[in-house]
Amino acid sequence: MTEGKRVAARIKRICAPLLALAMLLSACAGNETGDQTVNSEQNGTPAQTRPIGDATADPEAATPCIVQTRFETDDVVVADVIATAARFGADPSGEQDSTAAIQSALDECAAAGGGTVWLPAGQYRVTSGIKIPAFVTLRGDWQDPDEGSEYGTVILAEVESIDAPLPALFTLGGSGGAVGLTVYYPEQDLGDVKPYPFTFYVNGQGADYMLQTVKNCTILNGYRGLGACVAEDNAHEMMTVDTLKGTLLHVGAEAYNQADVGTWKNVDLGGRFWAAAGEAYNAPSVEAIEAYTRANGTGLILGDLEWTEFYNLKISGYRTGIEIVKGKRIQFAGSLYGVWISGCQTGLRVSSIDARWGMLVACGRIEGTEYAVDNQTRGVVKLAGVELGGALNGERRIRQDESGTALTLPNAPAAPNKPLNHLYVVSADRSGAADTAPAIQESLDEAGRTGGIVYLPAGKYLLETPLRIPAGVELRGCSSVAAREQSGLSLGTVLLAAYGETAAGSDPAEAEALITMTGENAGVRGLRIFYIRNDFTEGVKEYSYAIRSRHDGAYAVNIGLTAATYGVDFRGSDGHVINKLVGCCYRNAILVGESTGGVIEGCLQNGTAIYRNGLDVGYPRDEATIWDQLFDPVTRLETVYIRLENAADELVFNTFAYGVRTLAEAEGCENLRLINIGADNLGSATPLLKTAGGSVTAVNMMRYNGKSYENEGSRLAIFNRITIGAATEQTVIEP
């Protein structure tokens, strides 16, 4: 028996007592407070009710269903497919090879139009690469490695050791995701380090071009972590990284050739993750691991990423913490907020960058025994609120903010309130041919009596009348991650909006929305809305807002919103959350105000969302016409992407818009914070940020054209602003 096999055997012995319990809890069951799961195939009629801890609960349960996780999640997990079901046969004991079983489950989910494949807590042997198809998420039960070493769903990567980027362990399709997985390489040995291809990979080809997500994943002892377009000349767009932790012996992440803006949040790389795993995972000491990585490893290698936004990065014990390298198509430009690099020879090395401007780094500390920052280029590295522990190289191109203002990392935004574990699965036409609003509303009304989730499996749902979501109810589509149209492929859950055009003389901003939340803690998640009768080439129609709430705790998470005149209106909602709203709105995408403590995160507007649809609704498809048809005559003249009115303590971060009039307009907002914001091809001579009254702080602001800001009476501070051709713009403090 090899050492790797012995390690795998130890894992099985140690974890075996937990497996039976895990399998019970991972099947369709309610929550710990005794709430029951209602899996309603007929609207409002419980088709299946199962109490907590029911021993009959098993992987053969009817799906879609809610699964109870062993570890806390920020949402309720709804599974469309369970990979341990007998027809697939994924083995949570780790004895049998589960590669084919997991792939079969993923393929079945894709054939049904997309959704979530659930992989319960356990250990799963994987011996070759797995492809996660477009619009499908592989989701496991994840324990944060900083909170324990049970881990939940563990992938035992018993793949061939080769020193090459590919074949990856997991290759992600567009609008697909890897969520809640912990990966361990049983054959890895610090005394005889073995190279492996990437653990997670984005190739940017065809329907795999854009908006892949890696979330809540741990790589205990990988060699190459996350890769994007490393081995080929393809491009990719909008890759989302949200909480990736691990020990990577060669490189934590390496990415090239990204067009539209990606977002990275909570990336933590260092030797402590493998070291803390203990004997069951053949763990060396953290000192031994970081002695190796300090001599051989790099935390992040970043090539030609356009405007990518990074938030909360921690990198420890590498030869180089972050290295900016030559791109394949262009050169790197991006914003980093909250950067802590320690124990490295060089903290930040810039080997190649777009010399017309550069990169922004704010808040944190960068250390290096050789150099804290080594800028070998003619581009600018702008620093604000960053402590430096080490020498600088290329000091003339390293600009430090001299205002003396201390910048801090805001508290992690709270997740929306989770609904109760009651599930109502809507049975309605999924072809887009018949109005489904009455059937959906019937389920929403039923859920209003209990709280819970109204679930729309993958399909196209025509809405000719409006929907109302009661308090404590979530309208949920099939996506566990952000999604949008993929080069003519439009799978997942899509609402075809045919309601909301207002009469002449009325105010569309105040007319009834397509979806209205009628009480607190209601929301929408995991679906897309496409207005099928609002073709901009025929003149923008005056539709009302797509989504509205006047109640606290409203949320819109992982929502595609396309060809809407107006988007989300959360005026009056304290503690609202808008996360990963992507698409294109003609007049205004987000409106908030008269509220406290809201969060707008990871949102993006680009008109390509219209052109790349596969819904056969008659809109233009030739992107060569997008400037003449959409950007110049419509959005660059009219679109105020985010409007904020008398909002207090609002946080906007990792947010970008292409081809709009202004990114954000704020009036009377106190303590408004904007972090990592950008806009490309703004309207002619219009500002990225427009403020009036109140107090506003912006950090890390990137733009291609137009003006940084216009201010009428706000207490305004802007740190780290940069423009192509104007890399040395100064800090703004007004008045």
C-alpha cells in the first residue's frame, strides 16, 4: 500500500463514525428547530412532508428538495439531483471511485436545464477530471477550515501527477459553480512534492466563456489551485471567487485574458490549512510547509485581467505573494482592497502592467524580506492606507496616499435572512408559451402562511401579470450561483417578463413592479428576468421596476436582469442586500434610499447580456452593432446605474458598469462607502460618481473616460482614483 493509500485509509477510519449520521442529515429534511420540508409538486398541496431525523430520509428522496447541511450556510440548499442516489452511486465512504457517478449526476442535471447537484458530507474518490456543465453547480457541505477539521464534503483527488496546467480536477462551465468542496491529494508528500494540474479551471470556450463561480472551497494540499485561460488563448469574463482557502505548493491562482470584470473576495492562502488538518491528512508542520512555499511558491499570478476587483486577500509564506505578469492579449489593470501579505520574500511584484495607468491597492499591510513592493514597469502602483514592511523597488512609480487617512476593512456584510425550510415546487408551463404568473402566485400565497421557498425548476416562465412575495418567503430559481446568458445558451430559470408597460403620462418608477415583496425578509434568488417586448431598437418602453420592496431585509441575490427599463427598487428597506445582479437596464438598475445598512455587492451592467441571449425573442444578436444601436443612443445617454437617495451606512463594493451615463448618483446619503468601483466608456463628459449632500467615501475608483466626480455640497473623500492616461490623479477631500 502506498503512503497515499494509507493516508486515505486513515481518513476513512477516523471519519467513518460520522458518515451514517451525515448521510441521514444530508437527505431531504427540515431544520433543527423542527420545521418541516414541504415538497409541493402541485401548487399549495403538500406532496411530501418529512419530519426531522426521519430514518427513511435517504438519497432516493424526490427532488427538488431542501437538504439539511451539517455546517452553516448563508442560504437554504435546494438540490435538483443528489449524487449519492443509487442510479449514480457516488460513494461517501471513499472506498469506490466516484468520478463517473459525480459526472453522471452533473450531466443529468444539465440535461434538465441546469440546477444544483448535491454531494453530501463524506469522502469521494476522484481519479480523473470532472466537467461541471454550464448552468450547473456541484455543491457540497463545507466547514470553514478556520473553524474545524471535519470539513464535510471531501474530494480525495487520486489523479495522475503531471507537471502541467491540465487536465484540471474540475473544469467549470459558464454560469456554473463549484461550491462547498474541500479537496485533498492523498499522494502528496512534502518530502517528495508531486506536481498536479489545477484543481479548479476555467477555459473560456463556447458556453464556458463567462461567469463561473468558485465559492466556499478549501484546497488542503494542492499544487496548482485555481486557473483561468492558462493553457490556451481563450478569454473569459466575470469569474467570481468568493471564499477560497488553502495550501497550494506551487501557485494559489493563475489567471489570464479576462474581458468583462471579475470579482474575488476572501482569498486566504498559506501553510496553516494543511498543517491544521492533522495526521489523517498527512499534515506537516506549518514551518515545514512555508519553508517549501517560500522557496518555490507564488500566491497569485495575475495576467491580463481587465478591471478585476479584489476584496480581502490574505497570503502568507510564499516566494512572491502576488505577481502581475505579461498578458496574452492586453495587460493587467485592477483594484485590490484589504490586502495582507506576510512572510514572503517579495510581497507584490509587478513584472508587467498596462503602462497607461496601473493598479490600485488600499487597506492592509504588505511585507517582504527582499521587497515589499517591486515595480519593474512604467505603470503606476497606487497605495492608500497600506502599511509597508520592507524595501521598495521602482519607487518613482509607486504612489502612496499622503492624506494620513486610515482605511479599514468593513465588517463582512451579513447574508440575507434565511427562509424557513418549507419548499413549494411550482408545477407550471416551462416552455414560455403560457402565462405562469397565476400558478406561481398560488404557491407564493401558500408559502405566505408558513414561510419558506417557492422553487422554479429550470425552464422559461412567461409572466403576463405581476407577482407578490409575502414576508419570509423566497422566490428561488435553480441557480446556486450567479448566471447570465452564455453566447446564445440560455438555460436555468428564466422569467420572460411581459408585464409592466405603463400608460402614457404615468410614472413608470412608481407603477406596480413585476415582482413586489409585501413584507419583511422576502427576496428573490437564483433566477433571471428577461423583458421580451422591450427591444431598444424599436424605442425603449416605459416599463415599471422589475423588483420592488419597501420592507426591511429585502434581498436580490444571483439575479440576471436584462432589457429592463428599471431594475431593483429597495427604497425604505433597511438591511437590504443586492448581490450579483448582472445584466442590462436602460434607465436605472438599482434604486435605494430612506434606509440604513444596505449592501450592494458584485453587480455589473453590460449590454452584451442582451446580445448573447438564446431565448429566440427577436433582439439583435450581432455585437458589431452594439455601439450604434444600444450604447450610444440609449445607455450612455440615459442609464444611471445606481441611484441612492438618503441612504445611511450603505456599502457598495466590487461593482462595475460598461457604457452607462453614470455609475452612481447619491443625494443626502450619510456614510456612503464605495469600494472597488469602475466604469468603462461612460457617457461623454459625465461623471462616474455624482454626489449632493451627506457624506461619501470612495476608495479604488477606475474609469476609462469622462470625469471622476461631480460634487454639490457632500463631504466627499476619494482615495486611489485612476484613469487611463491620468494615472497620477490626486486624493480628493471636499470640503
